[in-house]
Amino acid sequence: SGSAAVDPEAVYAYLNFGVIPAPQSVYRDVRRLPPGHILVWEDGHAALHRYWDVAYSGRGPGQAAAARAMYRQTEEAVRQSLSGVEPKQAGAFLSGGTDSSTVVGLMSRVTGERVQAFSIGFQEARYNELDYAELAARHFDAAHYTKIVTADEALQSLPELVAAYDEPFGNNSALAAYLCARLARETGVRVLLAGDGGDEIFGGNERYRRDRILARYHLIPAWLRHGLLEPLVRRFPAESPDLRGKARRYVERACLPNPERFYSSEFYVSQNRHRLLHPDFQAVTTADQPLEIARGHFRAAATSAELNRLLHVDLKITLGDNDLFKVVRTAEAAGVAVRFPLLDHPLVELMATLPVSYKVRGSEKRYAFKRAFRDLLPRETLAKVKHGFGLPTSDWLKNHKGFRELGRDLLLSSRARQRGYFAPGAVEELFQLHEADHTPFYGDILWTLLMLEMWHQRHGDA
């Protein structure tokens, strides 16, 4: 036990993903079960066995039949998720997004009763989506419980959040999930339904649309791309904000194979490894290890369609290692159980049979989903664009006295330096970049580092 047993490769993966992907754990000699696996102990030997995985075929029903099947199967999944739960003890997370609104709407139809829906908002306007949550609640006549979270309350809840995880966990939306689950528990709810999984099975993540736009570059004849366009854009300044810089960045990203292209705007620590990381830490970690994890899932996907391979990567990492881990642990800490109807096996398997054009068509995400649920959801919900800002933790680390002091006191402390992860001055540079930046980019990186250090002091240093 203790920091000596911490696996540097797991920490390196965490610094890039914000979570530690299975089968790694934060400890060198401990492994986690990968998604869809069981551990069998027999005759003194342990063996891993996969009991389920998604098999993509793309040979499902036609568009109209697919839309009807999607609706029926999703409704049945919600019904099954409510099985054995007293209506007064059931509720739902309601972010105002497409998936949580769908779950609330189907709960209302399945039960015939008012659904208890729970939402979190923030004082910072650009991070607050309560308007969409309230729209859905009114549309379905839900009993809507809301809470505006202040920076002071978030700071006070932080030790409880860190204690809920036995590994470093850098997804800042865990804070909102925890406070939302706690709000539900205080009203007597014991089981919450969540909308996680919709992006990964219906094709709803903005990254899928962006990747399709990048893939269009390869429709240009190869002789024109290689002989004219690529030599031309290499002459343009890479960091220029004008059209020339955008053209160069587009072509450079489009030329990457997947999943490199899919992650080309992520993995900041890996991309800046020699500048950010201590030489000793570099020596015990593998430079492209995070990308190799994604490649493994990409190659293992039972499909030849590139979009389905990307969906498979997200099912394993974004969902299995991140979002489900986030919701389940925070709900447990609040004393609430969670069920995920959009991850019901028959529904996932149905979506895996559909052509990729039913998921993303051109630049339209959730193509079949929108047609399946247009009579259920408000038009504004279906047309909603994700704002992508997440939680205001970046703002808090910059502008709130308590968060600002906590971040600097912990990340610039001698204990943090002695862990040997970062090059001298690297964390100070991140704080400087954060101060000068008007986006959450560097603040989100600092939050990941802060959660790592708080985990060390809560668990690893014990």
C-alpha cells in the first residue's frame, strides 16, 4: 500500500483520459475487470472470460421500422428499470439534454404518474442549462426539484466526492451528479434512472459529427490531395487564427487514421510530454500508451464501419471507464441506486444492427433517434445544441478564493512536487496559461491534477 505501489503507467493514462481505463488500476499489482467480463477461479487458477460484447451488423430493419423498434425497445427498457420500485421512491436525473428528457418522458408514459425529476444548475450563466430541464419538466408535467450549486457549496462537498472514489477520478461533472443524487435522497427517492449511454448507442456525441466532416477530405482524389493541397497547406502558419491556419489544421487532422484523428484534440499531457513531465516519470511511462488503449478497443470492435468502431471506443472508455463509474459511485455516496435504461442489452443490440447512416447522416447526429422520438420530446429539446461547457470548475479555480487557494496550495506544495510527475515549473506554467485563457481548457487540466493530488492525500498517502 501507499504511494510506492502506485502504477506510473496508470497515472499517465489518468493524466490523459481523466480516468484510469480498465483493466489498469491506480495500483501496480491490482487490475480491474474489463467491461463485459467475469473472473473465474478454478483449480487454483484465475481466468478472465468475456460474457457479452456489442456485435455490429448494420443489417437491421428499414428506417421507419427501425424508428418504431427503437421507441418500443426504449420504452420497454424504462419499464424494466422501474420494475420492483415503489413510484414514490423512483426518480430521474434531468439535465435538460436529449437522453435524460427521453427517460423522464417515457417514465411518465409507462407509470401514468408524475415523475420526480432532479436537476442541478449554477450561478454562472454559461454553465447553467436549467432552462432546458424546466422545459422538459413542464412538457411532461414532472415534479421538478432543482438546486443552484454555489462555489462555496461545491468546495465544501469536495472531500466527500474524493472519498467516494478509491482511484483518482477527474471528471468534474461527478460533483453535479453527487449533489443531484443527494437532492433526490433528501426527497425520499431510492432509485434514480439516468440517461447515460444515449450518445454512444444513438450517435449523439459532437465528436462523431466532427469526425465525419474530417472524413470527407478523403473524398477528394488522392492525386489532388497529395500533389497539391497538402504541400500547399504546409506553407501556412499552423497556429494562425485565420482561414489559412484553419485549413492547415483541418488537413493535418483529416490525414490522421482513427482513432488518432478522434483523439487529436485531446491528450494534452501526452502531446506535451517532454515539456510537462519530469524526466524520471517519462522514463517509466510509455509515450503513446493512452492512444494504444484507444487503438485496442478500435481494433477489437466487431465491425468494419469506422463510425461503429468509434462508438465502440466510447462505449468502453467514455462510458464504461468514465460516465458509469461517475454516476454509480456518486449515487452510492448519496445513498441512491441508479439504473441505466438506455444501456439495456436488447436496446444496445438493436442499435448495433442499424446502419451507421441511421446514427450520423451527413452532419446530423441521432438521425433515426430524432424520428423515433419526435412525438415524445419537445422540439426545442431535439434541436438543442450541447453547449460543451460542463461545470464552472475552471472559473472557480481562477476566480473563487477558496478554490484558487486550494488549487495552488495543493498542486504547488512540496508533497505534490516530491511525487515526481511533473517537470520543474510545469504546473506553475499551467496556472499562468489558465489565467490568460478565456476557455475552460487549462482549468479542466488543473482540475484533473487537483483530483489526483487530493486522491493521493486521501487514499494514496495513507
